[in-house]
Amino acid sequence: MNPRWGRFFPRLVSIGVIENILRSHPPILNRFRKLIDEVYGWNGEYKEILSMITKADDTSLYKHVFLYELRRILSRFGARVNRDKLIYKLKELLYVVANLESLDAPKVCGYYVSATIVRAGKLMKVALQHWKPYIQYIKNISRNYPNLQRVYVVSAGGFHLKSR
């Protein structure tokens, strides 16, 4: 996680939200991206953060984990947040959702965000009730982080039933 992100991070999260909304309007989204790139494209921090937002968005984790957590925080605390602490935890969460594949224990535990993500592997394993390792992971993480508030379960790959 890059400590220099503080200056651009809140703005780029807002840009990520707008891009998420504009996905259903590709021509407008393309024009918006071009405008944003003209304004921020010169900056390496911008590219690093936006790359992680894009990476997380490609797996739907930006919308379903990151933005959900942000919405939950804002509805609970409103403007009564410590901005620096919130940005730090949101950066940590963005890093986790963007790099989920390479993390052994994808978690963010703090005052504003306290969650872990369980990568359930193939959905077929879960459907066939091979979930003991996932339950053990949740037990271990809960024991080490008693303030854990949410567990997200995500699957790698799809689940398809074949019919004859």
C-alpha cells in the first residue's frame, strides 16, 4: 500500500463510483475516462489507485465489498469520521479486494472496516459441501480478531449444471 495515496485517494474513489454507475452507458463512460485521464493521467499515484479500482471492479469486489463497506460507514458515521483513519482503512480494503488472489488472509480489521473475505475456490466444491477448510479459516480469523464484523464469501469460477 502506497502511503502517498492520501491526496488522490478520496477523489479516485469518487471517480470509481461514477465509473460504476456509467457502466450501463459505454459511450459516456469512455468519454468520462478520457477526461479523467487528461486531468490525472500524468500522475503515477493516480494510475496505481485507478488500476486497483479497475482490478477490483473486474471481479465485482469493488461494488459488492468496497462500495458496500463505504456506504455502510457513511450511513453509520456520516461526517463524524476521522478522515485520515478512514482513508487508511479504505486504502487497505482496496488493496485487499484488488489483490485477493495473492493474499493468504484477506482481511481488514479496524474501527471503520472489520471484514474478511473467504475465497471459496470453485463453487462446485461448496455445492458438494466441501467447506470444512473455509469454516476453519473463519474460526481462526474470528479467534484472532474478535471485533470482526463481516465475512464475505466469494467464489472463483462459475457453477454450471449439465443436463442430458
